[in-house]
Amino acid sequence: MSLSMDPPSIGVGTWAWGNQFLWGYDPKQDSQIEAAFQRAIALGLRFFDTADSYGTGRWNARSETLLGTWCAALPANTRETFTVATKLAPFPWRLGRRGLDRALSASRERLQGKLDRVQLHWSTARYAPWQERPLLEGLADRLLAGEVAELGVSNFGPRRLRQVHGFLAERGVRLSSLQVQFSLLAPEAAAPGGVAEVCRELEVELIAYSPLALGWLAPSKERPRAKPTGPRKLLFNRLDRGAADLREGLVNMAATRDVSPAAVALNWCRSHGAMPIPGVRHPDQAEQTAAALNWMLSKEEVLELDRLAYTNRERMPANPFQSA
């Protein structure tokens, strides 16, 4: 596996902002999350990823609403220095070339105009392949009309990525990015013939979501992790039993470098050409994330982490909407 010569940056994921089911969101956390957002901006993190489906129950779309509110409060010259990307879900009732128009307008309103890149949240290739192309054609229409600057996709495999890149190119539309699950516990993107290789070939930015495996790859002595509940508890228990060697290697490498294990995990993604977008809910998480930008793993360290990743018998659950 070849390593990127020019490592990507690191962005911020906002999945947890409003997600009660998986992340235990409570509106009382908003001031803390806002402080983390402000700190991330101050430290030079320049990409924020959200989605119109982030937020559970009554907090539906809360992530976009919070991000839009805080972006609007910034000076205009600061807002221009970073990118906000949202993802629109191809729900079954969003059909045809105009199927995402209302969703895009609603996201733009919640984000108070700070919307630089729109992404299709997942591929429908596995269950409704006929739905996907008209939706992407409609988003391309919006880009060509100047309503949004950039277009990306999420949860597309290498074959589907080539197809989408091809028909968008025929319309003169550049595909800016692909977002997939990618971490030491989900390393498939970096395998030969995987999306990392295709993204390099097509000059499409690769974005790694869940780069810390929902927090399991980010143990911290400074701020001990609270025991997760619900689905994360079940996942963590399984990983604690089956992926101990990987985390031990990660922790030992971090100790040798005097950095956090999270920083090592993020830089492994960067070494394979992907911009990781870890979740940031605390100011200290913003600090740790930004600190990872200041150095890179050696080739030998990357190869050792590759070995641990590919020999490890436990993996993150695959996204069911990920296409081939």
C-alpha cells in the first residue's frame, strides 16, 4: 500500500451533536459543544461535516441547526476560511431529479447559508439502484446553477465511484470527495483496489468517518472515558475481547512518541491519503485533534499499524449501505 506524499488535513465530524440514541446527547451539552467548535476554529481545523439526518427523535437535524447558528455568529472573514459540508439522505420518498431540492433548501436554511459542499449520504445501489443517478443529476443541477460550490458522495465503493465520477465528468461537474468508514478497525479502503487507490487516480478527496471507531481507538489517561451504554457498550465489549493486540500496539506507539493514541490513529488515516473527521464535543478533543496535524507517522510505523489492522480478527460493523 502506497503512502500519501502530501498528507491531508483533519476535519471535524458532528454526528454526535443531537444524537441521543448512540451518543447520549442532551441540550445542556450545547455550551460545551460550542466551546469545542470555537476552539477547533481557533486551532485551524477547516472542515466541518454534518448531515440532514444527524439528530435523533425530537432533535432531528440538530447538528445542522447548531452548526449553522454558531457559524452565523462568526465574523464574515472567518466564515470564509473553512468548509461546511452536509449530507442529504436518499430516503425512499426522495425520488427523481428534483427529489433532493427541498432537502437541500432546508439544510441551507438550518446552516444559515454556510453550505459549501453537498454530499449524497449513501449509495442506493444495493436496494434501489434506479433511485441514485437522478438524485445525483439533481444535485449536479444545483452545482451548475451556482447554488452550491462542491459535490461529494458517501458510502460508495470503488466500482460505483468510477461510474459516478464518469457521468458527472460528462456534465462538466467535478466530484470533490468520497466519504467512507475508514480506521484501523475498518481498513478496507486502503487495500489494493480499494477506494483510496481509486480516489488518488481520479483526484477525489477521500474523507474518513469514524476514524476512532466510535471512540474505542481513543483511550485517554487525562480524561478517562465514561463507560458507554447501548450499542456502543456492546461494540466496545466485543472489541475489548477481540482487538486487544491492536490497541496495545497503538497505545505503545503513542507512548513512544509522547502523543495520544487518538493522534496515532488519525495519522494512520492521513498516511493513506484520507482526511479523518473525528467527532469533537469537548474543547480538549479539539486540542488533541489539532495537535495531530503537527507530525506524521514514519513509514515503518505505518507498516506496523497496517500489520496490526489486517491481522486483527475484529472489525467495525460494515455500513449496510456501502456499495461495491
